[in-house]
Amino acid sequence: MSKSPEEQHPVKAFGWAARDQSGHLSPFNFSRRATGEKDVRFKVLYCGICHTDLHLLKDEWGFSMFPLVPGHEITGEVTEIGEKVTKVKVGDKVGVGCLVGACHSCENCTNDLENYCPKMILTYNSIYMDGTVTYGGYSDHMVADERYIIRFPDTMPLDAGAPLLCAGITVYSPLKYFGLGEPGKHIGIVGLGGLGHVGVKFAKAFGCKVTVISTSPSKKYEALNSLGADSFLVSRDEDQMKAATGTFDGIIDTVSADHSIVPLLGLLKSHGKLVMLGAPSKPLELPVFPLIFGRKVVSGSGTGGQKEIQEMIEFAAEHKIAAEIELISMDYVNTALDRLAKNDVRYRFVIDVGNTLPATKP
């Protein structure tokens, strides 16, 4: 008979889990492995809520494993390290993002792109090397190989910095890789949500001219006055779109709702790049002629490797970049997920795990 989650490992753990595709979270006792020689254990203080959490809790992608403890934007304080750990020490502020494992031998891994490893192990809802299920950061503590530990500078807040471990690296990586994060480049950010708002901040820090592209005119003030965008473009306004034709070096599309990318291609200069970060449920219409006449590129990008995540966190600390968050208690999480499904958040929920999780323990 297989062991229960509480009996699989020697170290007791507590968090909140969904037991089925209703997605409803409730208190959950489980266990984590003992601290290995290269492992770092830390007390979870904060954990961001990513839209991916919502998809997996509802089993919308068809591969959720229940019980499921979500959370891959995890920050906290180191409480124990293995004897061969050199990266951090007890008391350090750290984080863990989307991954806790990979093969470390494929071409992607050897190029510091563990996020594209075909054998990558996700922080939750994945199978670890010992055959057990991984559990995420909606929990009291975390343990991971030091490869997957991100050091947080003293100037980076652990609460508002937590979403950078997913949302932050997801926008930072394509700006760097596609050569869009260069002074003077005109960059469009489609969608002003969890990814889009930090995308604006990073692009501005790189010295780019930034235009927010949105279907919602109501977001104009926020984009220009709070986040520092240079201009705002209403994608449903044909006159505005026509006036902006051929003026963008690159566009970062963060929208997961079904939408047409054809108008966005028209905004690009010759050699312009449209990078898709969102994941619409329906296949995109991609006509070839707008690509041929202008040598334009449509691409995709997903998170980043561990080396790049560390680089991103240090860049963010230097430029005082953090997410705009709503800090919530653990017992508010189901309400927060309902609100997230309605896009009712500015711009990222973060759970105050350290202060509020213990109060929910049975």
C-alpha cells in the first residue's frame, strides 16, 4: 500500500491543498524530505498566487494531481542547509520559482536553460526524482537543491519580490533574449495584468520607450502615471492602431484570453518581434504575408533558467522593481482565487504565509 502524503517523508509539513478539481483549498498535513547534503530548507514567509495556480487547481489542462499544494513564487528565510551547500547560509533571504529539478545533462541544462529541459521538475504538481509528488509554497516550509535557490538582496522585499520569481522572469527573459531590452527601443506591452505591469517596469529600466496596448481605456491613467509607461494604445480603436502602424521594435503579449494577433503584427517595424507569453485556449490565426513583407518574427518564451532568474532579481533590486501586490491571509486564498478568475486584482495576490498560515492549522 502506498504511503499517505503525511508519511512519505520524515519532516512534517503543513499547508493548504485542493483535493479535487473543484479547486477549493483547505488545511493539509503532508511531509517533505530530510535536508540532503546539497539541500536548502527555508521557512516560507510569502507566496505569490499565479494564474497557473488557478488553471491547475481546476485541472483545466488535464494533468493535475490531487491533493495539490500550489505555489511557485515562494520566498522566505533559510533555516537549515546541507553540509555541501555553499550558495547560502542559515538566516539568508531566499526564493524558489517554477522549478525544483532538471536532468542537468541535456543541451538546455548545460546552457543554463533548465526551464526548457524535457525532464524538468516543477515546484508543484510534478514527480520528483524519488517518485513522490512535489508540493508548492502554500505551506510552512520548503526544501530544494541549492541550484534552485535564488538569493534575495537585502533591498528586495520578500512580499512584493515574490511574484518576480515567475511573472518577473517571464517578461525579463524575452526582453533580454530577443534584444528588445535596449535603450531607445520602442516596446509594446499587451495587457496590464500580473505580467504586463512588471513588463512595463523592466522595459523602462532598460531604457526603452514603452507603450501599453490594452482593450481597456480605463487602464490608461494607471499605465502612464503609476507605472511610468510613455504612451497608451487602445487596441479596439482603429484610428489609434492605424496611427501606430510600423512604429514598434518589439511587442510582448501577456494576454491569455483568445485574441487576434494580426493587428499587433501591423504595429511592428520591419524586423520587429512579437513574443507570446500568454497561452490562449484556441490556436492563433497567423497569416504569412505580414511576416514575409517586413521579415517579422512571432515567437514564444517561458520563464527562465536559474542563472537568469538570479540576474533578474539583482537587476530588479538595483532598479527598485517589485510587483504591485495585495497582501492576503491564508484563509482568504479561496476568495482571492475567485477574484483572480475575474481579473479583480491589482496586480498580484501574495499570501502572508509566515504570519497567517499557522493560525489555520487544525
